[in-house]
Amino acid sequence: MPAKKVVIEKADRVYQLPPPLFTTLPKEKEKTLLKKTDILNFSKFSWPLEMEEELELKSDGLRPASESKLAVLKQELAGWFEKQHEVKLDPDKEIYIGGGVRNLLLNIGLAFIDRGELAFVPELGYPHYKRIVAACGGDTVSYRVSVKSDWLPDFSTVSSPIGRIARLLFLNSPHNPTGAVLNEKDLNNLAAVASKENVMIINDAAYQSLSDVKPPSLLSVKGGTKIGAEVYSFSYSFGVTSLPFGVVAGHSEIINGLNQIAPLSPQPALNLFCDLALEAIRKFPNQPLKTMRRRISDSRAEAVKLFDLLELEPSGYNTVPFMWGKIAGRRSSVMAAKILYHGAKIVALPGSEFGESGEGYLRFSLTAAPETYVKAIQRIKKRRRLFSRIEES
């Protein structure tokens, strides 16, 4: 009897996932002999730090790190937290070392969000938080982030009746895309409300080290380690090459939950990763991180000139590697992005991809080299008709 074709149906959660970033961007095409215009892509965060060649060739570096080496790395991290944020952590119980930030956030969701449970997510915000909650079978409740409050989050819903049944709150400080940072008073108030309502806070602090400003840590406020945890990237926080390697620090039960869920999708820390991290922590801020900060600052200076030509009004704060700009007349962000691409082969990310409050804004990544921004400026100067097209969009 011939085999019958199997009807394969995806799980409902696949259809419930909010769209990821970049869904509204035009598809990039390879340049041809007739069209030699390079695409200048300012939409994506691309970490430019590279690995030294001699490190790549060490085969031992590709083996999983031993428990003793991981213990040393946790000790160094505990010392870093005490020095940078004046918070004392138990390396064994309050620090977890694992994969990249997105993987760590997903594992936190898997460990603590059951089907039908509520989780707070920022609106405006990085859509990955919504995707995590949906993938875990939970439901999201948005808290507002808008220009009306200078992009600082409004946590009034946390102290409402909804807060009493919500499981956790995803926080992003410094905030992508606006750069808004909660100060110590704001964090103290949030910690007090979360403690009262029994809501766990997970702060995505991936960009905390990428500016000369030192944002406060959730863990350093009163009761911070009792109500949540922070997630860091070794690459962005300590200035090493782009690696799927990060750390979670905070409440011991959160760390315990991560340890229990990790065997489902193990991502062992390699010797090479640990060696790079140890050296970077001991030299913090190391030279590559300082170089990266200068590059972001230089790109920002050129981006300001590009914004002026495009009649974009800079908004947000200088604490993240992005420029957040308001389009003249608060026009459609998707249409403005399409005009930039088709008219000048410049790719920017529409603000609407971060939520309703992002409509009328564009995000530019400052990980692009300053020279790329200079090239964009020269290109726009030759296409002055582009301005009126954006204004009319």
C-alpha cells in the first residue's frame, strides 16, 4: 500500500507569535551591472568587533568549559557587580552563565510562564518579549512607553488588579530603541510595587555598557535581588567578539529555574568564550569596548547631520547604539522607510515595528561605521527631491 501524504499542522502558538523585526522592510537585492548603488543598511544592530586570528585556531577553545573554569568566571562576575553596582551576589546561587540574550530570555519564559498566565511587556518595545510570552502560552499586558512621558515607562497597570495576577514584567533599561533609562528612584518605586503585587522583574540590560553614561542596575536598588534579575551579553557588556554567550544575575530562584530548564536546549559555554570573557572582565572597560563607544559616538555625530538633511527630529537618549528620529509631520514610518530605500538605497527601521507609539519615527543603528553615514549624507545631498517625497508620504 503506497504511503499516504501526512498532513502537517503547526502548533497554534506559531500563528500567535507577533511578527519579528524587519518584516516591513523592502527585500534587499544584489547590485547589478546596471544598478551599482550600494545599499547602506542602518536598520540592523551589527556588532563589528572581531576575534583575533590566533584565538580562532585553538582547538581546545571549542571544548565545553569545565565546572572549575565556570566557577572562576562567576567569581569574576560577582566582583564586577560589586565594583560597578555595589551589589553583592552569591556566585553559585545568583549568577547563571548561558547562551545569548534572546536564548536566556526565552528560557526564563519557559521556566516561569505557564499557559494562560499574564506577563507585562513594554509598548513601545523590542517585540521579542511578546514572542516569548506567546511561545510559552501566556498572554501579554502592555505598559505604555511613549513620547508623552519622555519615553519613560508608565507602570500604573502593575499596581492595578491585573498586576495581582500577572507573573512577571519584562523591562528594558536602557531601552531599545529610545535609550530611556530608569534612574534609582524609578527602579526603587518599581521594585516596591513589584514586591507588593508579587510580580517578578526581568531587566534586559544588554546595552548597559555601550555609552559613557553608567545606568543604574535593578540589582543595586533596595530589594533588587529579591524581586528579579538582569540579563547581560558578554559581547556588548564587556567588549568581545559577537558570541551566543550571556549571563543572568539576580534572584536565586530565577537562577535555579534556568538551571532546571537548560537541559532542554543545552548551550555549553566553550573554553574560548570563557577565556575571552575573563580577560575582558578583568580589564573592564577594555580597549575594544572603549573603541566601540568612540565608534558609536562618532557615528552619532554623523547621524545628526543625516537627520538634519532628512528633516528628522532626534528623539530619545544617547545611551544605546541607536538614533531614534521623528519624521516631519509624523508621517507613516513604513512609507518613509520605503522612500528612503527606493530613492537612495538607505535602509532604516520603521518605528511602528516596535509598537503603536513608534509610528512616525525611524530607528538608525549606530553600529554602522561613521564612514557609512558620511556616504549616506553625500547620497542624500544629490537627491533633494527625496525630502518632499518623505514629507508628502
